[in-house]
Amino acid sequence: MTTPNLSTLTVGEVVASREFALTRDSLVRYAGASGDFNPIHYRDEVAVSVGLPGVLAHGMLTMGLAVQPVVDWAGDPARVVDYQVRFTRPVLVDGVTGALVTVTAKVGALNAEAQIVRIDLTVTFNEQTVLGKAQARVSLAVAPVSVVA
């Protein structure tokens, strides 16, 4: 994929969207990869015993999934120079039906001088926003050419 061109982008333009289906198996795999084995992420009785409505997806899993469409659009993960979110609602992952997280990435601001585009992310589960103020800053500057001697 080629790097997007800042001059062709407009504020409000949708540059990427994607849906992510989560299952309890997804949560267990993420727990293994991240080392976060808190049982609220895979055991209903533990989640309920601490006052939660059920098993929750890891916040960092949701955050990681949300930026992936931006990385794919930018063509290189190193182009994402800043990424931040606020966790506003949990993603409940049902033991049978799982959960579907939807991500829409729109151009929020353009900085022609710095060749930076701010991408605003809308991340929802059950039609409710789960990540607030989710923004990624992407550098679209031409990468320096390295010379091998």
C-alpha cells in the first residue's frame, strides 16, 4: 500500500473502518500475549463478584484493535507518531455471542507544514462509544532514503 497523500485528504473524510469480532478465546489469547491474566477477562463468576456485569475485554486489547485500521491505511506502523484514548465504557464479551467492536477513522485535522494528519477514531460496541477522545497522529512526510555503501 502506498502512503496516503496529505494534499488529497479533507477534514471529515473517512479513511478506514473495520469490525472486530471478539470471543472468549480472543481474550484468553490476548491474556497469554500480554501477561494480563486478571480473571475478570475470562471468568463470569469473578467478574460478577467484583461488581461487573460480566467478562470484559482488556482495555489495551480494545485500544490496540482500534488503531489497526489507521496503521493499515498509513501503510507503515512507524508513521503513527502519537496515539491516545480515554476508556469510557467496557466491552462485554458474551460467552456465546462474543462482542463486535466497530472502528471508524476520520480525518480530524491536517497540518500541511508538519505533514501530520490527526485521525479521530470512533470506537463502538453495541452502538455505544467505548473509547473517548481516541486520536492518532500520522506522519505523511516522505521517509528519508538511506544509502548503503
